[in-house]
Amino acid sequence: MSNAAPIPFVDLQAQRARLGDKVDTAIAKVLEHGKFIMGPEVAALEERLAALGGTKYCVSCSSGTDSLLLVLMAWEIGPGDAVIVPAMTFASTAEVVALAGATPVFCDVHPDTFNMDPASFEAAVAVAKEKGLTPRAVIPVDLFGQPADYPAIEKIAARHGLLVLADAAQSYGGALSGKPVGAWGAATSVSFFPAKPLGCYGDGGAVLTDDADLAARMKSLRVHGQGTNKYDNVRIGLNARLDTIQAAVLLAKLDIFPDEIAERQAVAQRYDSLLGGIATTPRVIEGAVSAWAQYTLRIENRDAVAKKLNAAGVPTAVYYPVALSDQPAYAHYPRAGNGTPVSQALADDVLSLPFHPYLDAATQDRIAKALKDVLAA
């Protein structure tokens, strides 16, 4: 066992130290005015998030999962409909499709970017049609912070009449071809889970869009389907509001968010230089700026390597140890014609290293040396 100081996987306390008393002051202001539900900070946050995401509207909500579900509900996607999702993702991406009553159809991903393979996406559309389903939407996932190949995905979606819902739970703050995450697709889902690039101190989410009607429907849906007031229920909805304290926390964090995105680039580039040739490092597609939610390698004998790194005081994580298409709750749903072999292979060898904007050079050197020592043993 190592006697060195433990390394946090994500160091939120370093961020808190940088913010000083700004978050405490923001929370205290909410406690003072007492508008804990839909207080003024919520509207202020939505305005800033839309501006940063390059969209006209932002509808905040209670979690990243609810942000996906709100869009599907607003689009009236349900029984008989199919939504194409990648197999390399967290459960939420397919979960919301099933909760809406529709059928998730799994496609595969690229082995080097971990994001949706457009060819597999198109194959999944064909499978959906063969099974008598009506393909309605696709949910590309910006895994580990990198935007998916939206130009290719949007062309295929347009050809088949599908709506594009970008799952940017891990990529808000990133960009592709000069367009910020948020400006791709008909709607973009964002998560503010604490470990995300922009995280609150609980659960939270938002949807970005240029569609005024979609934004209006989601605002109704997040408050039990309200019409003119909360006792006028014009549709079946959810209790999916973002609470004011979380909005206040996010507003304080937004002040340093652009700097943190820049710092994430520097940390990722240094990892690349330290680990290139030692392991298979992540590839960022041309024209993309990743938000670097995670730094994920492909490693042979992954589990044994992770165990030895942990013994050396280096924490790791596996996102995700089982392809979603193989999870017990989802294995019966359709998948693209050739299955999801890349996602299944990735589940066996992906390994994420400690990563955050405050990862100093000495700690990075220690992590890299530990990995090199383990791989050389």
C-alpha cells in the first residue's frame, strides 16, 4: 500500500477553495428571500445557460434524466415509436425512452471516440422499421465530454425524418465546428450532477433549444402539466423543477466555468503527453472542443490494472462495465443489425483516471508513473 496522500478522483474541494465564499453567499441570499421554488436565481441561470449554449431558450429542471424525459414527452413520443440510442452510455439515455412508452433501439459507437457510429445509427433505423416501429428520434451521447459527430448524425436523421436530442450530460462547455454544445440538434439535454463539468450540490438539469413551442411545453410539463396556473392541468406532467438553491450554486460556478474548461484542456493534453504510447489515449475529432468530463483510456487486463493502481493510491473508475444493450433491464430491446460489438469490447477495457481542472502536475506525474509501473510489471 502507498503511504502517499490519497488522490481524489474529482476534486470538488479544490474548486470550492477557489470560489471562496461566493457559493455560501449565494445560498444565504436564497435563504434570506425564501423563494425556494422557482426563485429569481432560476430565471437568471436559464438566461446565462442559453447564452453560453448558443440557444434562444433554456428550461431548467430537477435532473439530467428529467431533462431527457421532458423533451420526449413534449414531442409526444410514446408507444409504437422507436428512439435510437448508443449502447455505450449510462442507463438514463435509454431509460427515458422506455418511461415514455417508446422502444429504445441500440446502435454501436466508434472505438476511439466512444461516441455514436453514424453507420450503426442508420442500421438501427432499418431494424426499427423492420420491427414495425416508427422511428421518431435519435439521442446521440457526448460521452466523456466530447461532442458526437453531429453533422453526420443530423444528415441521417433528416433523411429519415428523425428529431435529434443531444445528450450533453457530460459535454456542456464543449463545442464542435465553432458551435457550442447546445446549438446542435433540435434540443440539448444537460446534467448538473456534482461530478459533471458544471455541477451543482445535488441533482439538476436543463434543456437548451431554439424551439419556442418546445420550451413552452416543457415549462408546463415540469410543473405537473400546468396551464395558466398549477391548478390548471392541461397535460400529464412531472414534478421536475430545479430548486432555487441549486440555481444559486450554478450561477456562482458559472463565473469560473470558462476558465475551468480551458484548464481541462491543459490537463488532458498533459495526460496525452505522459501516456501516449503507454496506453490507448482518447481521440478528439477534428474541430471539437471536449469538456473532458472524464479522461478514459483503453487498457488490456483492465480490472487487474485498476486493482493495482488502487493499491498504489490512484483511484480509477469504469464507465461503463456493461454495455447498456446487455444490461438485464434492456437486453430484450432491439439493436442494430450487427449488434453492439464495439460497446461490448469497450466495457471490458475502458478505464478512467482522476481528472478535474485542479489536477496539478506533480499529482499527474504520480498517476502516470503508477500506471507505467503497473503496465511494466
